[in-house]
Amino acid sequence: MAYKTIFTILTRTEGLKAHLDQVAALAETHDAHLDVLCLGVDRTQMGYYYAGANAMVLQQAISRATEDGQALEAAANAALKGAAIRYAVDTDVAQMGDLGRHVAWRARFSDLVVLPKPYGEGKGVEDEPIIEAVLFEGRTPVLILPDGPLRPLTPVTPLIAWNETPEALAAVRKALPLLQKAKSAHVVVIDPPMHGPDRSDPGGMLASWLARHGVSSEIDVISKTMPRISDLIRRHAADVGADMIIMGAYGHSRFREAILGGATRHMLEEAELPVFMAH
């Protein structure tokens, strides 16, 4: 497997140049084509307007979103001008309730989607639904970029959060092109089960499979000493000097994650490293 189509979505001009610089560098590393979607988002809530105003307000909102998409397109073309990669920039307009269809239709024809961190100051209400649409409807892995200083997106020491779930295995499989360029990966296993085929060698089968793909790895078995799994993963990543976290996404339902929280949501909120996720 190789990344031949990398996809990103832009919904605001803030940080656009820095984001595209990182994504373009990743596309150049993998000799991949970069697809950029400049998405004008209609964020209005039509149910809150008085009767008879909806058609007028809807037209104004769509016109504003169209202008936003066109401004993003111009900024993206300016940022990518002269880049040593193959790329295409497209525009679209979507309402909040219809984001999934617009995003997933394009994401499913890419090998990797690169998006900004969805939570924090200056983020849009559309960021989280876009990530969920990529993972669930598009069935495509996503690389989440943290805020702050720019980081290389080809990891040297990635950390794999391994719990034997289908989501974790999907993430590792789809991260192989990144893992194969790494020096060594850390496979972290938290409180492995007392019973099971891997009980005497937690993570051993995964490490053997990775070795056959040319990926060197170390297995770190640790105890759950913190309430949140995501905090434990982040702390261990700092301890071993990891530069990317690879993990399964939404092992629980999205509703449960939204209401009660979960490793996926907490990681997206707090991560200071790039996070590669797949469902």
C-alpha cells in the first residue's frame, strides 16, 4: 500500500498557508497527488428564524458560504503556487446538516485525509463533523494536526496504541506507509487481558507482522495509572520521545463519546502530537 492521493479540507483562511505547507510536504515525501477541497459552510440554524424568512435567509447564507469557498480557493492556489507536487483545488458549499455527504464522497477516493485539530480556540463547529464523516462515511484514515509549531508528518518514532480491537488494527494497517519510513515504533499495551492468545506475549503477533513489512518495533506494556487512557498514551508518548500517535478511532459509539467522552474525543481535545486515526 502507498499513499497516492492525499486529501485535505479547508473551511477558514486562518492558518491556511501553514497547514498546506505541511500537507504539501507530506504529499511530496510520498510522491502523492494532493486534493484540496475549499468548503464554504452555511452555519445557520434555519429552525430559529420566523416564518416566511427562511427562503431569504437561506439565500443570503448560501451566497455567503459561496463567497467563503471562493476566497479559500484563491488563498489555496496562492499558497500552493510553485509547489513541487501534483495538486488540484476544488470548491463546494454545504450546510451543516449535509456536511457528511459532501466530505465523504471525496474522502473515500483518497488514501489519507489530513485535517486540523477540531477543538480549541478559533475552531469551527464544522471541524468535528468533518472528521467523523471521513472516518465513518468515507472509511478513510485521518491524520490530525495539532496546534502550535509545525511538525514533520513523516514520523521517526511513532507510538502505536494497541488494544487488539478492529479499530486499532485498521489504524496500523492504514499507517503502514508512514511506519515503513520510521526508525522504530513503540507498541504500547495498557493492562493486557489475563486470558487470551497474546496473554504471554502482549503485542507479539502485531510486532511480528510489522517486522515482515520492514517495521522495527518495541513493545511497552504499562499499567493503567491514570483515569483516562488518552492521558496515559500522551504521557508515555512524551516519555519515549514519540513524534506521532497511531490509534483506532471511536471504539465506542459516537453518541457515547459525545456524551460521556472517550479515548478518541479526549485525544482530539488534548493531543500535542500528530494523531493518525482509522475506524
